[in-house]
Amino acid sequence: MPKTYPKTQSKKTKPKKTKFKDQPKPLSLLKSKTYWVALTLIMVVFTFAYGFLMNISLEKETLILGTILAVIGFAFSLGFKP
């Protein structure tokens, strides 16, 4: 009695996915230097306006502004690591 072998299934080829290498990367808002400059200028204006309206002395106002700008500068430096 002859042996019967199961039929071999043909290998299905997967279609190759083509990646476009010329695709631009999406821009992050936090990577934009104009965002950080605008944020700093807005914080300076609002801090001085807040200090003026609340009658805070110039020394305390400068201390508040320095603290806020230090945090903004630290966040900026984290976003632009080489």
C-alpha cells in the first residue's frame, strides 16, 4: 500500500511595508525655542503685573521671578539634551 503524504502548503509571503524615509518628524511644542522665549516673556510680564497689583516689594518680586525662571530654564535644558 503506497504511503500518502499530506500536501505541502505554499508559504504565504507578507507584503513588505515601505517606510518613507523622507517623512518629516512631527514638531513638538516643547522643542520649539520660540515657545520657551514666549513663555519666559509672559511670565515676566505677569509677575510684574501681579507684584504691582498686590503691592509686593521689588526684592520679593525679583525673588519670585527668579524662582519661576529657574524652573523654566531647567525644563528647557531637559528638552534640549545633546
